Amino acid sequence: MWGIISSLPILVIALYFDYYYNYSNSHEILFISILISGILVGPSHMLLDIFTEKGIYVKKHGKWRRFAIAHFRYDSPLANGLALFFGTIMLYLSYML
């Protein structure tokens, strides 16, 4: 939700310049690309926060617990596999956008 809210000013400015100065004829593509970027900001930021020492808070059994991949051992197959998997997905999405 915060990603969409933070991308709205960029969307308004881009649509303003696109409408008044006619930079492109594809208003729909511009709108969709900025909206998708805003939607991806929140989850990708939280994903990267998992790799920090403080991590993120998740609700488990009615209580908020801290989860951080940085607390795993460095030779952990789970931590390295998650980092490889999500890093590859984020690189792919950044090239596609």
C-alpha cells in the first residue's frame, strides 16, 4: 500500500507532462508501468530488510516476532537458496520493467 501511495506523485507529474507536452502517445503504458513499480516497492523493500540484522516483524501465534536471514549461519543452504532465488527474481523484474 505504501508503495502505491509513494508512486502517486510521480504518476501525477508524469501524466501532467505527458498530457500537456505530449511526450508520448501511450498514456496507458505509462500509467501501468508507474503503478506496477509502486506495487513492487513495498514487497521488495521488505524482502531486502529480511537480509539486514534487524529484519522484519512477522505475526506468529498471535505475537510479533522478528525474522531476519542475517541470523542464519552463512553456510546455511536455506538462507543462501532464498537469497539466490529472490535476487534472481528481482533482477528479472527490474529488467522487464
